[in-house]
Amino acid sequence: MIVILRSDATEANVQHIIERGAKIGLKANVSRGIEKTVIGFIGPEDALRSIPLEVFPGVEQVLQVLAPYKLVSREFNKQGTIIKLPYGVTVGGKHIAVMAGPCSVESYEGMLSIAKKAKALGANILRGGAFKPRTSPYDFQGLGEEGLKILQAVGKEVGIPTISEVMDTRQVELVAKYVDILQIGARNIQNFSLLKEVGACKKPVMLKRGMATFIKEWLMSAEYLLAHGNFEVMLCERGIRTFETATRNTLDINAVPVAKKLSHLPVVVDPSHGTGSWEYVAAGARAGIAAGCDALMIEIHDNPEEALSDGAQSLMPDKFEELMLSCKRVAQAVDRDL
Ligand code: PEP
Ligand code: MN
């Protein structure tokens, strides 16, 4: 249930409603927007119906959220979530953020070199995996904590926020110590223990859609994060499995306007994993922006031939520059900045 307060509602009105809900076991989550404050109540349906919240001072409207996801639903935050990161970077709102970097953190020198180029070309978040979810146990599994240290050091040196994947509940504290955004990968979208643990952690998080996950399931997984206290969540479309084999995955462009309509969370598009081939990455990125995404995630590498993972879909800096230029034009056409 969502309680929308009038613009002249006072803090005392808000507290009164929260306390009244708490008395009958309802948990309140408050979203303070520029114009209006919204209280989302979670709890048993009969408890929700038992108090006439409409008559409480300061209340403008009470909405029953029929969708199974409540806190992530658009009704909860009509104007959309904007996530604030270090160095003045934001995700959500008019400006489109660009996350770029190698699939895996491989070395300090390699990371520093690509990070400087990424930033100079307009990226404002640095990616790099340290714990890698690889199909084969014989493939490079990531540098682990050493990789996180490199990512953090390079992020500080270049002055750019960082993102890296957390694969396991036992790693949450460790990864959160080094990076600015925790990434939950496609393979872990329904790892509910991990979702609860990351939900309890006060760090922005990017939740990738699974390769065979309905949009509704993706939003329900995001709901776990919010229900456990973490509201700084972004959704990431990274391609789904279809019958098509010409590309690694099928980038589901439909997911962008659908997720934007159903939820207030920023939506990221990852055309690198979405296509699996460097040749198609820029087209996927442009399509993502045209469809209304709030950020891109692009894999880049100075020498893709030697990359320890995902070389085939990694762009060299010159191609990344071309991508940025063409994406800027598309952004302008849909009234966004890049
Ligand atoms: C990645 O970002 O490198 C990654 C492993 O992504 P996904 O979980 O989408 O496969
Ligand atoms: Mn990758």
C-alpha cells in the first residue's frame, strides 16, 4: 500500500502515520521526493486494510499496489530514482551515465591505461570484474581481492566511481569495502540469500536481468533489495536467451520501456553481453538510449585479443570513441544528455 502525502504535509504527519502503521505490524519505507513524500507500507493484507489512512492529517491519496512488487513500482516514486555516486556522478534523471572498462581486472597497468582512456572519452563509471562467474571451472576466475584493490586504486587515481560483481554472500562485505557499486550478475538474479545480504548493505547496486528471467521476476528480485533496506538499485538489461544463435544473447530492447513504466529504478543497458560481439555493441547502445535507458555498460580493452575474458565483445578505445559520438547524437534526439 502506498500513502501519498500532500505537499504541505509536515514531518509530524509523516511520523504519526508511520507509528500508527508500526502498531499493527506494518513496515514503512519513506520516499521523499522534491514535491511529495510517499510512504510505502509492507505487511499482511488484512492489517493494511484495517486502518483508514485516507483520514489521517496530511494524506492526499492511498493506493493499493496490485503488482507483487511494491517498493520498486513506479507508483512509489513517480519522478524516478536518482542514485548519487562519488565524484558527482549520478545514475537516473536526464543525464545518461556510461560504465566502461574491461570484463575482468587483469593487472594494475592495464586497468590504469584503459581507465584513463575511458574517462577521457566520456565514461563516468569504471567497471572490472574481480570475481568472475565463468561457465568453465578451468577458465580465468578473476583476481579476487587483489583485483578489487587494483580497481579501487585506479578509481581513486583517475577520479571515477567503480563497479564490480559480488557472486556470493560471503563476499558482500569484502566487495563493498572496495567498490562504489555492487553488481549482481545474471546468473545470481534469483540467489535470494545474496539479494537479502546485498539489500542489507548500504551500497548502490546494479541488478542484472537473468538470461531466462521474466521482467516480473527481475522486478521481484529488485524488490528483495528494497525490502531489505537498499533503495539505491539500478536494473540492467544484458540480453536474454532466445532461439537465435547469431548473437550470444538477444538484447531485449522492449525491457527498457517496460521496466521504466513499471518501476522508478534507473535502467542500464549492457549491449556487450547483450550481443557478445564488438561489431554489434554500438548499435545495441544506440538502441538502448533510443528506448529510454538511463545508463550504458560497455566492455572495453586495449588489446581484446589478449583479454582474459570476453575479448570478442570488448571494444578498443577508438571504437568506444565512435560509440560515444554516435550515442551522443541519439541522446540529443530523445532529449537526454550524454
Ligand atoms: C559481466 O558483467 O562481466 C558479467 C559476467 O555479466 P552477466 O552477469 O550479465 O553475464
Ligand atoms: Mn564480461
